[in-house]
Amino acid sequence: MRRAYSTLVSVGLAPLLIMGACLVLAISPSLVPAEFSGLVRYGPFLLAGLGGAIAWWFNRGRAVFVMLLLLVCYWLLVGNGGGFSPDGMAFLRIATLYVIPANLLILGFTAERGVLNPRGIARMLVLGLQIFVMLMLAGQPDVGLALYRILDTRFINDGGFLSVMPHPAMILSVVAVVLLLIRHKPLETSFAAAIIAITVATVMGPGAIQYGYLAATAVVLAGLAQEAWRMAFVDDLTGLAGRRALGHAMSELGSQYAIAMLDVDHFKKFNDTYGHDVGDIVLKKVARELARVGGGGKAFRYGGEEFTVVFAGRTAEKVHEPLEALRKRIAENKITVPEKNKTVSVTISVGLSDIDEDVKDPWAVLKRADQKLYEAKQAGRNRISA
């Protein structure tokens, strides 16, 4: 629970700051100097183009799709959609309130498929089809007006802010936001924030639309940046920080620290006997325990079945107790093998070392901890060697 909460806070902080800043500007547009007013109006185009290019570079097809969707919808609203009548523009405004949350919700629960491949191209064709249908209906006064009346449904018309936008669109947006936030992942959280930004801007009125889309494109760009960071520094299988993050952590260590190297005992046997799926379950189980190792330790996946825990500002003597508690917790818990209908035990061996007069380089300390790990395995496994 604590880990999920910290993850939600970390992925949600940037969207909150961005949307807060845009909300302040929407309430007090005089804060924007006249010479920068063009940046506000054309900012969504710039951010959507930049975000789409970055997403394309990282092969994040979902983000490319979202940026294109926001860019086109914003162009339809601020660019008069190519010269449509007032009724046509009214239809386009209301249609975007359904199209945006529906697409972002679907993409939030869709696996990443890249850009230049059959599925990525299919997504682009779906986007193009949606825009084509919207433009066609906006250009057909009778059909567009009839559909507009259906989309513009109000269950309660009290004249307050709840009546500003259609209630089905409001319900769709709320459902989409809740489901996307439950995922508590950077890109999905940014999708939820984009829906919130556009919904709030719609409630505030036409003058706030540009700020809503400015916030929406900015939060998706921030989510893309967080996603790129996660790809580089976080191990997908275990959720722990990866080897690259370990390198950064090692470079920031001070004059006192301890490093532990851990290895899952008989891991090859698990894979050979029960299959790689069970091996993955074992690694995830060990990682969950490592995430709450205690003693101020920060856990990393070193590679394969090996993990590293860095204790900044600690000695080997001080961290021995939390490591021993970790070893016991893992040994006491059983793993169920569904196909075999049986439970199996998992143990770890630990090598521990810290800085001293002879060894001061962090990587040398890590190497010595790895040697201690080998000693623990030679001595019978399921133990700590320091």
C-alpha cells in the first residue's frame, strides 16, 4: 500500500502542478503579458507536435495517437473547423467531449503497439475515421443538429455548473478518469489529467478552452517524459530500480555506506522444474520483500536473479539485522504453483560489505559483496556472509 501510494504521488505531482498553473492563468488571463498571448493560443499545437515527435522517437504509439487527437480537436475548436456554421461548430465542441475521454480510456487499457506497424497504423486510421465522421456530420446541418440534441442531454437542468456540459459526457469523463488513475502509471495518469483539464476548461467557458488544451498537451508530454524515465531506470518485471539507476545511486554515495548482493537460491531449478512463469513469480515475490527491506536500504535489480541493496550512511554491522529479517520473511513465505497444485519455498543468499580503508570505490565494495555472496552459497545457501 505504501509503495502504491508513493507511486501515485510521484506520477501525479507533475500533472497537478501543470494543471494548477494553467488554471491560475485561465482565471487571471491578465497574468500573461500581451507579447506572450500567442504562445498561449498556439501552445497546444507546439506541445502536441513536440510530444508527438518525442513519442514517435521512443516508439510510444499511444502517446502519438493522443497528441494527434488533442491537436486535431483543438484545431477544430479554435480554427473554426474549416469554416463551419455555428450549428456545425456547436456539434464539434460537444463531440470532442465524448471523443477525447472515450479514446483516452481505451488507450489507457491497451497494450503498447508502437507506431509504424500494422496495429499502430490501424490506430491512426481509426483516428482519421473519427475525425472524418465528425467533420462530415458538422457539415450536414440536419443530421448534425439531430445528433447534437442527443449528445447534449441534461438529466438535471438547475442552471448551475452541472448544466454547462452534457451529463453523459460528464459521466464518461469521470469514469475514464477514475479507471485511468487506478492504473497509477505515468502515461495513464497523464491521460486522466488531460481529460480533467479539458472538462474543467469546458465548465469554465469558451475563454478557458485554450488553457485546457495547453494543460492537456503539457501533462501528456510530462507523462511521456516520466514513461521514458521509467523505461530507462525501472525494471519492468519486478518494478524495482534497474541497473542504470544503480549506477547513478553509486555515484552519489558519500563517505559511509554498505552494499548487499542477493541471489535467489536454486533459481535455475525453479525455471527448469516449473517453467519461466513460476520463475517470474519468484522474482516478483523477492522484489516485493526487497522494496521494504528497511534500514534505509534502496533495492535494485542487478540482473537475472541477482539484486543489489545500497545502504547510504550505514555500516555493514547496522544493516545486518534488517537483511536477516528480510531473509527470514522470504524463507517463511511459500509460493503456490497453480499447475502443480503445490507450494514451494524460496530462499536467498546474501553477501554484505561496506567501505573501509582498503576499499573505498563503490564498485569495488559491490564486487567484494559479490564475493561474499559466493561464500554464502558455498557455505550452504539461505544465509548472510559479511
